[in-house]
Amino acid sequence: MSQPLGLDELTHAVYRFALGRPGCTAEDVLSGLDAPREEVRRSVDRLLDLSLLRPLSGTLVPAKPSLALRTVLQQRQAEIMSRQQEFADIKEAADRLAEEYEVAQPSPSHSGWERLESQAAVLARMERLAGRATAGCMSLLPAETVGEEALLARRPLDQHMLERGLSVWNIHLESVYNDRAALGYARWLARDGGQVGTVPTLPMWLVVYDRSTALVPIDPRNPAAGAVQVSGAGFLAGLVALFERLCETMRPLDSRSCGAQDEPTPMEKEILRLMGQGLTDDAVRKKLGVGLRTARRMIADLMERLDARSRFEAGANAVDRGWLQPCACGSDRALSARQERPSETAAAPAPELRAVSPL
């Protein structure tokens, strides 16, 4: 009951003892309470400091709290008012800085796009767009864009939007489970109300705010090159449609597949699709965001399960089993990829055996 005054239970007991025994001495208090003498002595000293006890001719006289604590209350009130003024000053300074920040930002391009040619410029724009968002944001996060520094920069922006009741959707690669920092961020967002899922591959890094403004990379292979802000309705319709299509195929974070034991996972189906496009092992692992040894192990496992000795045979067997759908819209993509990589040991599949991309 006396905690706000800094009085613990023993100190309060000393005060009650003095109230019930007018004219008691310090020795009476020390011997009358069942507590260590040193602790009782400290409690007596605390009451004397607060003027709740007054020494009088060798005795301890309890003082009326409303009078004794008047000075303490006045001091606390002055401290609180000072803190309130300090808070008001800090808020006013922050508002002035925010106004200067907004004035310093470049005006949006009338052409519907604007180049942001450094990571610092991209982060500053994300802070601005997140702060102004009224509905929320949706992001595609390939492995190369979710380093620890990028996560530290994104987290307060996502948290601020969630606290304002906005929606935050993030789609990661399935390889996120191999990245401790990225997985921790994804799980934090999911716990705090964000929507998080995974897909085997992602075409690029993308952030869309309020379905009206998007940031896309200048060079998808080099995140440090910066980004382009786009705001035209035509651009956004395509980008939002891409995101929604991926949402239809994503798996919620930490979900477990409940298919047949031999049924390929979404990532394995994507590997078969990429193999069907003539991609090398190294190109496949870059798309998946995994190491080369991991990609080769997964490819070898698929080849064994399909009882195939070549990629062509693997594609044919995958179609026979219903793991892939054949595509009649062949192109010369696999042929050109093979011509560019003559050292590739596995034969490229015929165009008619390629699977249609889910995108």
C-alpha cells in the first residue's frame, strides 16, 4: 500500500508499531519487531528522512502523513511536470525534424517512376511510404534481399504498420528455413499479426504499399544497385496480380505437407520445372536460394525417385506420374541455354516435356 512512497512492508510495520505505542523508543522498535535489527534500523531511518517519524526527547513520535509528506509530494509533482515539459519539447523537435525530412524528399516523377540509386535512398523511401500507408504492404523477399541488416531496417517499419492495424504480407523462399536471421524475422512477423508464407522461387524483390506504389529492383541480380519506385495504375495492376498469384500457391510459414510420402514437395516440383527449362545446377540453386551441394542433392534424389538416368528421362517420367503437366508451347529457351553451356553433362529435355510455370 505504501510502495509509491518507497516504503516496503517492514518500514510500514515500523510506522504502525510507533502509532500503536506512543512514546516508544528506537530500542522498543528494534526489540518489538520480528525482523533483523539492521533492517529495522534502516526502516526507522527511512521514516525519519520522510519526517513520518520525529525524534522527541529520546522517543519516536509519528507525524501526520498529509503534513509530513507535503514536501515530498511537491517535489514529485515538480518532477512530473518537468518530465511532461521535456516530453513536449522532444515531440516538438521530432515534429520539426519530420517536417524538414518531408520537405527534403524529391518530388514524385510525373512519369510514374523514379530511380533510387542507393540502398540508403531505398530505405529512406520505404520509411516514408510505410509511414504514410493506410492499408498495408505486400513484399516478395528473395534470399539475397533479406540479410540481417535489411531485416533490422524492415522490422520497425512492419511493426509500426501492424500497430496501426494495417496488413503486412511477406512471401519468402522456402530456403528461409536455412537462414536463422531471416527465419526469426519471419516468425516474429507471423506472431505479431503479419501474413507470412513461402514459395520455392521468386522472380524478384518487390514491395507494394497500399496497392498504389511499388518498389522494384533496378537490377534483380544486384540489390545494391537500388530500386525504382513506380506508381502508374498499369504497372501496379501487373505487380499486384503477380503477388496475388504467388499468394495462391504459397505455403503458410512452418506448415507441414500432408501429401503422399512419394509426392514431390512444391520446391521439388519447381526444381523439375527449372530442369525442364534447361537450367544448370548452379542456376537452379540461385533460383531456390540454396547452396550448390543442396541443389545437387535434391536433383539426385528426384532422379533416383523417378528412376531416371538423364534429365530428359526425368522430365518424361515426371509427366507420366502427373508431377508435371506437359506444355505444347515450346520455345528455343532450353536449346539456347544448352548452347551457352556446352559443358552441361545432362541432356536438355525436349520442349514438349516442359512444365507450365505456376506463374
